[in-house]
Amino acid sequence: MKISHILLFSILNIVAMKNSYALTENQEKLQVLNVVKKYAEVTACMTTFEKDTEKKTTIKDIFTIDRDPSLGSSSYFIFWGGDIGCNGGSGTWSSIISEVGRVSASRPFLVQNDDALGTDIYEKINLRFIESVKQISPQNFEIISWNYADDKYGGKDGGNNFPANKFKYIVKKDDNYQWKVVSQTLIKQNK
């Protein structure tokens, strides 16, 4: 009987210690922010992490996709911008949505990719001109972005850096775990 009490107390103590080291969601987001800052330093120029940038990436630009505090596994998307590859051209700066995650509390957060929503989504949404990303739910986003004039929406582009149409896109993850644009609403147009 005494051994079973000691064993039970030891197990409860280990579980309590494990949970006491668990990070809060905001603590994890700060780690994610720091990982992507370091990643951006070695992959891009003119990023939204630099001091003198107009739009600064902060913790509000990090979105929780999946989180299991008992395992310590987490997946986050982070919205940032920069010139990946430091090409320095007039059309080389772009918005980026990176996926950052870890499989357990004992593992570090790692950048998984720079196209968190998948490559298909970016055929419809112009990454260069994303103004905002808002998470509606873990599987649902609203993205505001400009895009060039086309046959469907019309408008008049003002050159390579001044697209004609501003859209609100709703992006959802489907039953096959693929991100899809489920609606596109024109909210402003240059004529």
C-alpha cells in the first residue's frame, strides 16, 4: 500500500512538473516571432522586422492553427514581408505567410515553409500587395490584397507597382486539408 502511494505521488508530481513548464500561447507566439526574425535575417532584405519599416510584424500577426499543450505541439502561421533572396528589384518585395511549428515541448520551433496556405492560393491572391490578414477561425482567414486589372473585374493598373483592384478574400481549409479561396469581393477599384 505504501509503495502504491509513493508511486502515485511520484506520477502526479511528474505530471505537475511537466505542466508547470508548459508555455502559454502568447509565450509560444513570442518564440515564433523570434524564430522568424532570425530566419528573415538570413533569407531576406527590407523585412517587416527592421526598425525603420513602415509596417512592423508583431505578435498580432501570428495565428494559432493547431495547439496541444499536453504534448507541447503547436503550429502557427505568421504574416510578414520582405525581399526573399535580396534581389532588390521593384517587384521583388512580397508579403509572406510562413508556417512555424514544433512536434513536442522538447523540440524547437522551426520554419516549415513560406507558403503556409499552399501554392494554389497564391494564384488567386497577389502576395506583393497583401494589406492585412485576419484569422476568423483556425481554419478560416480574411485577406485584404490588391491585384491587377483583369477581364472579370476590369479596373486600370497604374504600372507594375500599382494594381487596379482591392479585394477581400475569404480563405478556408477544405475537407482534404487544402486551403481554398471561397469568396472574393471587390472593395475598391482604380479606374
